Amino acid sequence: MFTKTAIKKTALLTVALLVCVSVIFAACTPSSKFVPVDTPDPGAVSSNGGIAVKYGDYLYYVNGNISDVSVENTYAAVDARVGSVVRLKMSDVEALFKINDDKDLTTSQKSEQIADYVRQHAQTVVPRVYYSANTTTTRINGIFIFNDRIYITTPNDQLTAGGNPLTSQSVLKSYKLNGEDEQTHYVFTSNAAEIWLQQVEGKVVATYVMDSTLHTLDVASGKDTLVSKEDETVSSVNFDWAGNCIFFLDADGSVCKLAFGATEYDVVVENVKPEGHDHSHVTYTIKNANNGTVYYTIADENNSSVSNICLYSATSADNKDVVVFNTNSITPSYGWQDKVLYTKSTNGFYGVYCASGDGSNEKILLSPQYNDSSITLDRVEGDTLYYTSDSISYSLDLTTAQANKEGTPYAVSLAAATGWAQPDFVDQYVITIGTGTVSVVKFDADKLTNSSSVALTLTVEPDEEE
């Protein structure tokens, strides 16, 4: 027979064993519940999209680029996950530069203190990873903040019936600014979809191109509308940031326009097939689109002597085939208003010009007498021209430009796009991303130089040496 003492000992051993099992089970549990951070004070949004977004006093950013879409991607507590969305106060970003400028520290000491400072002050807001395989139009990628919610695309973590991961798909999700209230809005069957998120009359909408078809998505309802014709593809898609629209060629080769958020497009320049023929002998080529105007050339297979000589513009079916430039003596780079923008050199000096018609009304926008380095026109957006010269990136206000010495510098030696991302600009900071890393430099517009690079990457604290 068992004594009471023996029974008590057995009971105690059983309890102890259960405790040990529970501890071991907890240790083996792959994740724990994500705990939201504090809700920030209301603030303005700037630099929306891309690697980083400024909201009030905070910088929200992607914590490095993931190298593999099959990485762990849960909405759970994590120490420091590559690709997650983290935030840091703008004042803390400046504090990192103070550490970096401390001349009493060695390079390794600076790196250690900067990494430790980020660990102490940065917060994971969205533990899921951001990812896009869209490398065609990288400017539309990244994280966005609309209506006090963060929007990201992330690899689909669901499995097929056969147990295979669906990470080749992309899921649009959103969260409150403190990371809580995860909402799933839409699943894109390809993570290479070109997704342009915007806000139209208070609603978040996405216009996207996937598998050469054009769609409009009402994000709140998840209603997806195929804009392009059934079983037909679109090409030469041009995103017009200043005009809040998209220009493209439909299956007939006609030039078309889709207003952002609309579910039907307008044919701006119709490519008419001659009667009795199965195709048109005319080919339209879109050169650029800006502020609601599309610029294009025309090639005629029946008359090569007139092909691609003129640059035309159109805003609607009632205002098309407007001749902007009709000479081949100068190669235009971008259409702007009723003119073209281009560069040319004179005796080793380079300038920026605009003209229309036969070029006889040429106007100097950037005087060649001050620039002995070649100039590359990067893009025109609204009334602003962005260009690069001697590795310095400039912007130029075209409405006031009159033989300027130079534009307004905003960066130097910009890195090329990395995967889905291109360098991002927040105030005086230039933010770049790499595999598992994110860093920032501070641009000095007076000296035309960058500060040393400072790492923003939130990392796990290294193990102490035994």
C-alpha cells in the first residue's frame, strides 16, 4: 500500500513533470502573439511609397530586402526580421549621425554603437515582410500610408492543397499605424504585378498591370475590375504621376488613357485598320506621359520617309495628333506642355533647352556656359525636370527656368535600383536598401556631398562571447 507521503511525492513529481513539459512546449512554439506598439500622434505623410514614409515625427521603413520569398513571414512577435516594417523617430535618425561623427570612436565602435542605438529605439510595427518582384516600374513599389493605415504587399504564406507554398503570389495587407488590426485586401496571382496605390476621394484604390492586363482595384471592398478587354493585352504602360492617370497601347495599338480609379479607359488616338486589312500599317510609340498629356511618334510601314520624324501630343480624342516637334536635327528627350526638352553640347559645355515646331524658338533653360559635364535628363514630372550631371542629381523648375546656372541639387552618386527599390528621399536624407540592410546618408546641398552612410537596420543583439 502507498502511504500518504508517497502519494504526495508522486503528485509533486507529476506536477513538476507537467511544468517541465509545458516549458519545453513553449520553447518549441514557433511564434508568439504580436504586441502592437504605441499609436503615434497625428501627423502629416510625406514621401509616400518606396523604402520609407515619414509620418509626423516617425520614419517608417522596410528593414532590408529579403533574399528569398520563402522566409518566415508570420504576423507574430519577432526580434528583428529582415523585410519587416519598423519605425524610428526622426530625432533618432539624427542621433545616429552624431554617433557616426564622433571622432573619438573607431569605425567598429561607431558601427556597434549605431546598431545598439537602433535596437534600443527602433520598433517593429509590421512583422510581415514587404516584397515585390516588380522591377519594371520600381517607382510605384514600397510601403504606403493612407487614412492612418500602413499598406504593404507581402508573399502569400498560404499553401496549396498539395502543401506547396504560394509565395509566387502577393497579398495586399494593411495595418493601423501601431501594427494592430491586420487586414487582407487582395491576393495578386503574381508577385511581379505593377501595383500603383493611390487615394481617390478618400478611397484607397490600386491600378495594376499583371500578365499584360490592366485592372482597377477598390481596396476597401476588394472589388477587382478588368479594365483591358477580355483576352487582350496592353503594352507600353506609362504611369503619369502628375496627371494621376496611365497611358498605354491596347491590343489594336491605339493610344489609350485610364484615369486613376476609373474602371473604363478612353481611346485617345485610335489606330484604325484600313478596310479589307487585318492590321494597321501605322505603329504608335509612346515616348513619355506627363500631366495628362501623352507624347508619341508615328511610324508608317508604307512610307518610311515620314516615320518617327515628328513628335505628337494628345490629351483626349478631341485633342490629338498635335505636332510638338517636326525636325530630326535634334533628338527630343521628353515632351513638356507644348514643347520638347533636350540637351546639347557646345564646345565641350552642356545645356538644357526647350523648343517646339522646327526648333527655331529654342529657349535655354540651363546655360551651357556653366556646365562642362554632360547632362542626363532623368524624367519630367509636372513642371519639374530631374537631371544628373557629374554624379549630382538636380531638380529644375521649368516654369521659372531662364538660362539658369544650375538646378536645385538633392543627391549625389545615387545608387541604382536594387530589386524592387530605388533610392528614397525623406527631407535631407537619402535612404537605400540592400539584401538584409537599409542605410541612410545626409546630403549637404551647399557642399554637394553626402555624409557617411549610417545603418538603419534593426538587428538581433549578438550573443555574448563565452
